[in-house]
Amino acid sequence: MKNKLLICTILIVSFIITGCNTKKNEIKEEISDRITKSLKTDIYSKEEIEEILESEDFRKKDIDYAMGKMDENIWEEQALEKAKRYLNDEIYSKESLTSKLEKDKFRKKDIEYAIKELGDSIWKEQAIKIAEKYLEDGEYSKSELVDMIEFRGFTKEEANYALNELNFSDEEFALEKARNYIKSSAFSRISLIKQLEFEGYSKEHATVAVDKLNVNWKEQAVIKAKEWQEYGKETKSDIMGILQTEGFTGAEIIYAVVKLDF
């Protein structure tokens, strides 16, 4: 009787253990299937997948087991695919893309793999794209553009490479900027050169650009004198002093005050 009872107990325990193991295996298979489906629908880092599974109330040890059975290289490929997706949508430097992938919780080694696989030339291509974008938006000196491109995370070498590839001409853009200034306000030759230097152009390029303008500096002095007259500077000496400070020549100043008939 005792032997029969012992055998029954052993069989029951064995059945329970077998059932538990079967259930555990089913859970692990379910987790594996869930991971596979997730990676087919979108791109995830290892940590993101773990967070998704935890939010679905799977036990951590079951998640760890299922994740441990996966090929580690898959997370490197996921990082690479995510990097390519970002580069298709926007312009990134190596630094800014690395930061973006870190925010997506990719591991350091996965990010390093992705960056390496993309190659070094891609960052120069991206630098060209951002330079083209800036040049579409306005006129900038070379030093301004280099600073702006570096601010986006590109190296100085990449910035200079981009501008060289675009055949960027400081003189050409200085001339365009000088034209825009003359359209908006009155300048003396000297004050316009100084304004371009302030914008980051060299004195040589600024001078060449200003001298290429077809500008009557005497008429510029008249316009500037009228502006100051409207501001309440009504005496001849006041106007002459201001015009001299702003870089107009003696002949231009005399022409202006005669025109205003003080």
C-alpha cells in the first residue's frame, strides 16, 4: 500500500513538473515570437524590446532567457538600419547621429558598428547637404558657414570640404550681400566695407565686392544726410560731423549739405 502511494505521489509530482516546464517553454516561445514580430514591423534597440516585453507583463528572467537565445548581431544590424532611416529623412553629422541613436537606447557597441559600416565619406556628403541648405537661405561668409556647419556637429575638415566641393566664392557672396545692404540703407564706401568685414568677410574680399558695385557715393551721402535730418539733426555742422564719422569723404559731405540747401 505504501509503495503504491509513493508511486502515485511520484507520478503526480512528475506530471506537475512536466506541466510547469511545458508552460515555461510555451512562454519562452511566445516571447521569441513576440520579438520576431516586433522586429519585422519596425526597428528597435535591444533595450526597447525588453521594455516592450516588460510592459506586457512577461517575467524578467523569461525575457532574459529569450533575449539570450537571440543572435547578438541582430542589434548591430538594427542600429545600422535605424541610422540609415534617419539619414534618409534628415541631415546628420556623425556626432548628431550618434546622439540620436543613444536616445533610442542602442548600446554603445551597436552604435559604433553602425557608424563604422556607414563609412567616413558619408559625413562629408552630409556636410555638403547642410552647406547647400544654408546657401539657399541666405548669403554668408566662408567663416560664418564653417561656424554654422561645425555647430551642427561636423568637423572643420568636413565643413571646409563641403565648401570647396560647392566652389564657394567669398567674393561672390560678399558682392551679393553688399548689393542687399545698399538696397536697404545708405552707406559710405568705407562703412560698407567695414560692415562686410563684420559679417566675416576678409578686407580684401569686402573691398573688391564694394568696388564692383555701381554706386554713386555722393548720392549715398545725400540719402544718409536726409535720414539724420529726419531724426532731428538739423544743423549743417551736425550733419557734416555724422557723415564724416560714417566714412564719407570731404567731397561727398559737401555735395550732400549743398543738396540739402542748409
